[in-house]
Amino acid sequence: AQSVTQPDIHITVSEGASLELRCNYSYGATPYLFWYVQSPGQGLQLLLKYFSGDTLVQGIKGFEAEFKRSQSSFNLRKPSVHWSDAAEYFCAVGGGLTGGGNKLTFGTGTQLKVEL
Amino acid sequence: NAGVTQTPKFRVLKTGQSMTLLCAQDMNHEYMYWYRQDPGMGLRLIHYSVGEGTTAKGEVPDGYNVSRLKKQNFLLGLESAAPSQTSVYFCASRVSGTFYNEQFFGPGTRLTVL
């Protein structure tokens, strides 16, 4: 069964500081990996995704993530955080087909607080 | 394009009442999903549909029913609401094809069952 672990429930960083959010996955084959962001009271928005190719993936809003197969990780990074980045971030792994339909398995999320 | 919309945005029910949540998408997507989001648990899949007239169970289907009579709509029903169904419900949709395709999410419905 596929699973995702986000070990950090809450993270606080200062504006302008760098950010790394951790994500570890368990999946039996080549994983489809996603990072979504959820602003308060909003739905989820895709930041970036990975399936194959270059293990460093660029996304929107200046985010990037690196796929490391040996560590089963897909950590999200940003060199300089802005106050508007305060939100909840979800890592997800795709696959798990049974009868069709890509089913995403989500981590429990990391709440990011940005101090001014 | 409105994308994925959900109706209603908020609802309060009493235990035992029934209701239907409506999800609509105008992107001509084949696949649609219903998730629930609870604190500390991320999003969990309730039911999904790979096309008009087809539905399938997800991770937490008990107490819910769904219907996909029209391609653009995906309804989630609670026949007899329970306090354990207090949650935020999200609908999502995506094009068919590879697993790589992004799911697009609606803004959510916040449901409280008293």
C-alpha cells in the first residue's frame, strides 16, 4: 500500500529565510509525486509534480523539490520565503490503481508559519 | 472557466439528517473525486468516478453514497449524518490518461453535524 509521511506538523521560518519541507513516501513502483499548497479557507493548488526525468523539479511560486529514490524522499524547498507562503503544504503520491482512476494518497500536511 | 465548484460552502446538520453535496466542473474532466479533510489526517478519499455513470469506493466510503449522472457533476450524499462526519469535504477532478495528470480541487464544503 502506498503511504506518505510528513514528519513536521508545524514549521516556523523568518521571512527571507530558506525553507525545506520533508516528505517520505512508500510505493511499490515508480512513484508519481506531488506537492500541493492550501491557503486558509481555500482548496488545494498544485505546486509541482514528478514522475520521471530530472530529479530536481521546478514549480510555481519559486518552489522546487528533489526526488531521491534511495531515501524515498521528495522534499520541497524554497530559497527565500515570503510572508504570503504561510499555508499548509501537502505531499501526495499517486497510483494505486484498482479498476481505474489515479488515487492520490496524501500526507498529513505541514503548517508553515512565516515570521516577519 | 469556473473550474471546480462546490455547493454549499457551509452546512450544519443534526444527527440523522440527510444532505447532498454537489460538485461541478466545467473542464470536461473524466475523473472526479470526493475527499474529506480532518485535522492531522490529511485528505482521505471517500469515493471516486472514472466517468459518467460509474463510481468506486475509496479509503473511507462508509456512510456516504455518490452518483455521477452527468459528466460534469459528482454528488456526495449523507443519508443519516453522524457527528463523525463533521469535516471539510473537497471535490477534485482531472483528465483521464496517465497518473501524472493533476487533480484540480474545489474550494471545499465545511460540514458540521451536531
